[in-house]
Amino acid sequence: MTSKIMNWLDERLGLTEIYDSILDRKVPKVNFWFTLGSLSLFLFVIQGITGVFLMIYYVPSPDHAFESVEYIMNGVAFGWLIRGIHHWGASLMVLIVFIHMLRTFFTASYKFPREFTWMTGVILLLSTLGMGFTGYLLPWNQRSYWATTVGTEIAGTVPLIGDFITRVLRGGEDLSAVTLTRFFAVHVWFLPAIIIAVIGIHMYMIIRLGESSIPKEEE
Ligand code: HEM
């Protein structure tokens, strides 16, 4: 019965083809360093899942943000664990994405025909860093407040448009409730939407072109 249903669906949706091209595709003989893209993807999924759980209790307003994080740590069952994973996972993801980029650089995987895969990777790296920057403010404690003050100040050193960038980031002259809601929106909606879409393109390119192999000495 189940196999009948599966066959019926397969004929219409091409499930076998999807399975073959995603999970059963041929890969060259590679090593550990070629698995870090998949690890980046895994970490992104973990960040997404723990982030959704944190959002149940987190309140993005200056009056309640700090207390809501305290409550997650001390009042919610396993809240400390979920926040801990999200907190350390963020740093780990930046590190792993960076090493993944270095790997594709050193194996020259950015060359034809994979230039576009590299370009989408650049967007993923910048978005991952953006997630770290916007997430850091959310606990609204002294450290996050002053780190964001300094970070947005640094953005202000860009020639000509620096002041404008600082004001757009802060939503005014100084950090305020506007900054917090702005960073929250970018952290939970804008950047995740960009990352999901761009990972889709990145993965499509990898499936379409296949993975590169370790360059030989004479190459
Ligand atoms: C969220 C971030 C990222 C995710 C989830 C991701 C995911 C992946 C995955 C699963 C692969 C397959 C091979 C492997 O696992 O190593 C891959 C390959 C590749 N990635 Fe990424 N990646 C990310 C960021 C980047 C960045 C920052 C760059 C460079 C700027 C980049 C450039 C490439 C290139 C050129 C390939 C092709 C490698 C080959 O064919 O050997 N990726 N990526």
C-alpha cells in the first residue's frame, strides 16, 4: 500500500530524481575540509531552531529585553541550554563559515565554473556577520549596548556617507528603542530570509556543478 502511494507520488513529483541528485550524487575523493559547508548549514539550522524557541520569551523593548533574557536563563525550563546553544552556536557558525571559505579559496574552487557559487558565498558570509552584529544588541545589557554604540560609530567612519549609515543603523542620533526593534527585525526576519534564499541558490549551484576535487600538483 505504502509503496503504491510512493510510486504514484514518484511518477508525478519525480521523487527518485530529487533523491538521486541531492542525496545520492557522486562526489570526488575529498577530505574533512570539504565537509565544512555542510557543517555551516547544520549550524544555521540549529541557530534557526533555538532562535525560534528564544523568541517565545524574548521581548524586544528596552523596558523588558534584559529581564526577558534573565527569565529565559533562570525561570524557563532548559532556557539556559537553548540560549547557550544559540550564543555559542553563533560564534561557531562565524568560525566554520570562515574556514569553509578558506577551504574553497585554497582548493581554488572559486574558479570557472564556480564563480557564482563563490559570489553567493560572499553574501552568506556578510549576512552571517550581520546576524552576529544584530543579535549582540538584543540582550540589552551594558556590554551589548556599548558594543553596538562602538560598532555603529565605526560604521560612521565610512567617507561621505558615514553619518548617514550610523543614523540608519541607530534609527536616530543615539541608541534607543528604535535601534532595538530595528536590530530585532533584521535579526529574525530580514537576514534569515536572505540567508535561506541564498543558501538555496548556493546548494543549487553545488548540485548542478558537482563538488570540485583536490587540485593535483601539475594543475
Ligand atoms: C551560511 C554559509 C554557507 C553555507 C551553509 C555553505 C554551504 C556549502 C556546502 C554544503 C557546500 C558543499 C561542499 C562543502 O560542504 O564544502 C559548499 C560549497 C562551496 N561554497 Fe559554501 N557555504 C556557505 C558559505 C560560503 C562562503 C562564505 C563562501 C566563499 C565566499 C562559499 C563558497 C563556496 C564554494 C566556492 C563552494 C564550491 C566548493 C567545491 O565545489 O568544492 N560558501 N557551500
